[in-house]
Amino acid sequence: MSVRVRVLSLNKLAVGAMLLFTTTGLRPVPFGAQEPPEDLTKASKARSGGAGTAGQEAGPPTHPNVEKGYFLFPIKPGKPNYLAGSMGELRPNHFHGGLDIKTDGRVDLPVYAAADGYISRMKQSSFGYGNVLYITHPNGLTTVYGHLNRFLGPVADQMRQKQYEKQTFELELFFSKDQFPIKRGDLVALSGNTGGSGGPHLHWEVRDAHDAQLNPLQWGGFDEIQDHVAPTIQAFAVEPLSIDARVNGRFDKAVLTPKQAVGPGVPVIWPDTINCFGTIGLQVQGFDRFDTAWNRNGLQRVEVRVNGQPTYQYVIDGVPFSDTRTISDHVDYEWQHTNGRTLEKLFVDDGNTLPIYTTGLTKGKLRVEDGKLYAVEVNLLDSYGNSTPLRFVLRGQQPTYYKTRSAAVRQPALRYEITRNILKVFAADPDTTRQSGNLTLLRDGRRLEVKPSYTVQSQNVYLYDLRAGLPDSLRFGRVAQRFNRQAMIPAGQEFAFSNNVLNLAFGPRTLFDTLYLQTSYKEGLWTIQSTRTPLFEALRMTLKPNEEIVDKERSAVYMINARGGRIYQGGKWDGNQITAPIKTFGSFRILTDTIPPSARLVSKSAAGVTFVVGDNLSGLASYRLLVNGQWRMLRYEYKNATLFTDKQDHTVPLAGDAELHLTDQAGNKKVLRFRI
């Protein structure tokens, strides 16, 4: 019998030319007549079983049929239980991949095997799922038990033995089918608060053979979890998606909230007709609760019908583990990071390959025509079938130029923003004529005149599709402004950008959508785009400092957040330039860390030792405890910056001369000597 072993690195775990000729946007396929329900079913079948590519109709993946009762509830089976988190809940950079089961606010509750099978994998880590166990079942599914305090039985002894062989706590093991068989209801572990847990609970998942995370409640739920509470609607939004589109006469997202607070299951009927035109997208914000629970959970299913016909649906019953970061394209990421409101898109945007959607050819986007009415119903549902409807009416209204003035505007001024592929320019215009002047775009000596779309309170709004080419500058009357986007980076392919201070290498899965790149450099600070633009996979960034970095061994790339915090990114030197993968746009510096880690002995005895550790900059990379020259295992809890021995581990007695060796990510070392 063989055991596959993977040693985990604490270091890795810790860190985390076109000319100007046109202003006409590219229009999607007209919405036209709604597809009948059977067409949505066909679209669903076309996408069953995996993620697709942009431009295809979407549909949920095929999931195995599991009879109700096959899985035993792993915490206090047969007794009332409560969930702290539901499947598919919206987290900052991923969909929540299972159920978070409450454990009475404490650790060490018994964790039971959900079905017959065998332990196929286990892992101990200071981050992520912490101590986690995987049990594979005869039907091909695997249940996952995360944030455990400890493992139990022979498998726990096997883990400790391998940890001492490899002299590391951070370890992952894989087992064959006949090594550790398990029966339904066997006690396999004790619940905990390890890894990235924010409090004591059991994270429980079901996965298929392709590592898709499946909703355990989709096969009928569990009697232990009662839910008679329907979702609550907080807000909805209507957003223009094409250059000719308008919402209430403007090229602006309209976010609409009920005038009075609503509760679970209370229908929302918007009293006012919403005037729209062109291709628009809908968005919604809401949450769900379970019986007698205060915490808010995510929506499991949302359906959209227009004039009685289905146009869009998502069901979060299965999310591929590798694509969970696509949540950044499922929600309005920029709005979330600028306005603090999480709006879920009710259409499938470019770059979104998740297999959770069922749509027609327009992928949920609506083409609103002049003079027509569109009765919209959005239904929010949870895993137990409780539902809450939202209803409103859209009226197609052809946009016309209009102008309103404000006496407060006395000087001309320019500013702009980019929404999708549309350059939206605002020009403060004190002129009192009925028709405002044009905006001039310049590129390589060529000029393009753009007419205003509308004027609100003496603010002219001009729209231009950047896919026709990037301008060098903008001019309104005597006011001119440089256009500070250096390149148009396409999504879905490799692309390289370079200037005298940096190189950027984009892979085919780095971006969700076309990026209009903005970079700057000043006094050792490189800024790339902003944190309001998401990345799917890591971007390879090379920084070229204009001064020689003397101590390269201890120098690395750090991200500088909005509060001035410094987050280690690492990097590899090649001459006087350094390359590092980054998962988030933002601002970066090259910093040198010369100060060793710190350590303070909190307690010591034959029963155990505890230290408080820290590092001023790069962060802890590795740790070793030697007792009389022998390696003794320590556990690291980053949430309170402690290192401590396991009371159940008696492999090396805690008596005699001891040394704690710490190394930070810059290679600085600290040795603390003491006697037990």
C-alpha cells in the first residue's frame, strides 16, 4: 500500500492599433421574441457537464442522482442544526463551496462520516481549509470535512508519522481505496476552527470526480436543517449595456431600492414604469435565512421571465472548484468595490464560463425597443423551494437629445470614465445655446467630432466605443486632457505590454473582459489599473527600478493597500528587474526586509510550549522546534500569531534544551534558545 505525500510550502500559503473612424457601438443580437421554455432546456443540455466558453448558451451541469438519506448529516445527526453559510454564498473572491455547519460556538464536536467509503485524502495546513479530511464513496462522490481540530483513529497516526518523516506540519496525504475504509456514521474527526475559519464550525462539501463542488441540499435537504423562510429582496438595478442604450434617458445604471424595508418572502412590486432603450442588463441584491437563524445566507436560485417567457436562470448546485473565482464576473465587481452593494448580474457577461446558467441566445441581456412594454418578474429561491418575487415594467423609449442647465457651472471642464467598452466623457458646459458643442478626440493628428448624447445640469455627456481605437487626447473648447489608457488588452489570449518601467504578461485566463490599461510610476511606486478591476488568474508583472537594488536577496515586491499596508508578493530577480505573479491590480513597491522575525515564549512545560511570533514586513516563512537536537512538531495559528505543540503528540518529550528557529520570507533568521 502506498501513500502519496505532498509537502506544503508555508511561503506559498501565506501569500498570498486602430484609427478613429466611428462612434457606433457593436450591437448584440436583438432580443426580439422571447424563446419558449423548451429552448432554454435545449440550451441547458448543450452545456451540461462542464464550463463552456463565451458566446455559448449556458446551462447547469449534470449532477448525479442521490436519493434522500444517502448522506448522514455530519454534526449531531438527527438533532436540530444550523448553518452559518450556504452553498454558493457570495464571498469576496469565490463562491462558497459547501455548507458551514455551526458547532455551538465551540470546537471538538464529533464529526461523523456521511456515508460508506474510504479516506482518500487528508491535509494539515495553517491556511485555507486548515485540517481537512476527504472521504470517497462508492457512488463516485467525495465528502469534504474542513477546519477540523483533529483527526481520529489510525489515519491520524499515519499523518503524524509522515509529518515527522518530512519534518513539517504542512502536509497533504493521498490514500488508496483499501487503506482506511469507513462506514456511515463512523467518528472520523473533531470539529475545529483551523485554517481560514472565522469561528468554530464544520465546513462540509460534496464533490464529484471532476472536483466540482455540489450543493448537499439539492437532493432533498436534511431534517436537521429547517427552512421555511423565503429570501429577502434588498434592491435591483437596470444597466445600459450598448452605446445606444439608456435607462431613464441616461447612460447610467439605475439602482432601485424599496421605499420601505421589506422582509422575507415579501413580494416587491415596483410602482413606477422604468423607461429604457437598447440592450440592457438586470441585476438584483438579496439574501436568505434559515429558520431561527440570524445570519444572512446566499441565494441558491434566481429566475427571470419577461412577458411571461423565461429568459435567464442560475442555479448554484455545482461550481467547478477551478472556476470559483469567476464570482468576480457573476457580480458587478466595480460597483461592489466603489459603492459597497453586491449586485448579482441577471445576464451572462463576456468572460463568464460558469456552468450554472440557463439562457437563450442573448444570454439574458434584453433588447428593449421603442414603444413596447416589458413585464419583468424576477424570482429569488432557496434550496428548500421558498421563493420571493420581484415585479416591474420596462417601457421602450427612443432616446432624444435634451439639455438642462445649471447656473453653478461657470467654467468648462473635462472628466471621463470607462464602462465596459464605452468611453463616457463629461464636459462642464456654461454655454446657454440649445445645442451643446462637440467633443473632439485626437489621435496621431487625426480628429473625430463626437456629438453630445444629452446634457444634464450643464454637464454634457459624450459616448464613444473604444473598440474603434484609443484616442491620445480629448478636447472640449479650449479645455484639453490626455487620455491615460496605454493599451487595449484583449481577454482570452496571451498578450504582452511593456514600457521603460514595467512588463506585463497576460495569459488566456488572466482577464474576464477587454482591459483598457492604465499604469503609472512615481518615486518607486508602480500603479497598475485599480483594485476595482478583477483578475481571474494571476498576471505576471516585471518591475524595472530606475536605481540599483543593492540587497536583492532580501528585496521583494509588496502590494501597498489603501491604508498603506504592505502585503508580500515575492518575486524572482533577473539582473536589476524582478518578476512576480499578482492576483490583484493595485499599487506596488520593491521593499527590503533586513529585520529577523520576533518570538516570545508564552508558556513551557512537559505538557506543551506556546510562542507568540511575528515579523515586521515579509512575514513568517518557516519554523522549527528542536528539543535536545530532535525535531518537534509545532502548529501555527495565524489568526492569533501563535506557535504551539499538540497535546496529543508525545513523539518527542518536552524536556531539556530547546531551540525555536524562525525564518521570514526575506531569509532573515531568528533563534530563540530556552530550557524546558
